[in-house]
Amino acid sequence: MFDILMYLFENYIHSEAEVMVDHDLLTDELTRAGFHQDEIYKALSWLEKLAALQNSDAYPYLTRRPSTSTRIYTTEEIKFLDVECRGFLMFLEQVNVLDFSTREMVVDRVMELDTKDFNIDDLKWVVLMVLFNVPGKESAYSQMEDLIFDECEGPLH
């Protein structure tokens, strides 16, 4: 399923190509690209739920929290988000790429992924997908793109 999300993000969203709204056409294209039908439906459902997260009435836990709060991860979340991933999320909050609600959206979407092997590179893509889909987060999206695509040259000190 994650491969399908990456395919859609790279070929439609990130490239600013026109996103197909017709699920049947999109499903046909993804099938021709070699993806299995059940995985396609899971990926499209994942994207629909991402869009639904913007509705704060449906997800009251995403209301703004004080910046002094500390996120305690559940046992299930720790299974997906290792120490490196959790540290990266904290870093993104500290540099104001993520706020409370976007962090929770990222965690929500990670927990819905149907994968056993999840790493920090996958997390970076989920963060990009979430930020792309949240109105008003264009600057944070751009910052995250820079973190992913700009490679440092020379010594870091």
C-alpha cells in the first residue's frame, strides 16, 4: 500500500500534475502499473481519511493543545515509530514544521499503513503527504521538502 501512496504522490501530487478524481480511472492506471486491486483500495481509503482529518468536528482530538504538552506514544505506536522516528517528529515540532495537530495527523496516518517495515525515510514521506494536504501549511511543506531533498555538502560543523 505504501508503494501506491508513493507512486501517487510522486506522479500526481508532488509533480503538480492534475490529480484524477475518478477512482475507476485511477484504479485502472494503478492496476496497469502493476499494483494489486486490494492494495489500491487501501491506499485510496488512506488518502480519503487523510483528507477527512482536516475536519476538526470529526476529529476533536486534533484541536490545538498547549505547546508545553508532551506526547506519550502508545505501545502500538512505538511498534511503528522507533526511537529515531519519534525523535524526528520531536525535531520537526521544535523547528515548527509540525504543530500538535499535524503531528497527530502524521501519527494517525502512520498507524493506518499496512506495512511491517516502517523507517524514518517512510516517515518523511508521510509527513510530506500530510503537510501537502493541510491548507495553510505551504511553508512547513516547503521546509520539509528542503529537509528531505537538500543534501548537505561539506562538514556539518
